[in-house]
Amino acid sequence: MLYLQAEKGCSPLTAKAYRSDLCQFFVHLQENFQVQKPSEITVEMIRSWIVCMHQRTAYCAFRDYAIMATFYLRRPAPG
């Protein structure tokens, strides 16, 4: 992560987001493929994680929409 900040000039928040994504990636590999070493990672495993992240993102977007819709539709009318 230091490389991203020092050499590429990314912000600390961007580095933090990258770190989070990598942690999620490695958890996915361990839970779904029992990967212990980077040399065990295959293209199919990377694709699996990308699909998983797209599904999660769509779910999160739907959840955010549902929360906002509930908040705005169920609040009392002004006055």
C-alpha cells in the first residue's frame, strides 16, 4: 500500500479501499478454494471473486435503495 501512495500518488482513502478489497479477495479465496499461497491462485478464482463482488455491489445498491425508499415513504407528512 505504501507503493500506491508513494509511487502512484493515491490518497490514503484510496489505499485503504484497495487494502479492503484485497482482504475481501483473500477471504474469498480461502473460503471458496482453500488457497493458502499466492502461487495457488488461478484465473478462474479471480473471475469467481469478480462475479461475487458484482453480485454484492448489486445487492448493496438494492439495499441502499430499499432503505431510502422506506425512509421517505414511511415518514410522517409535514405539518
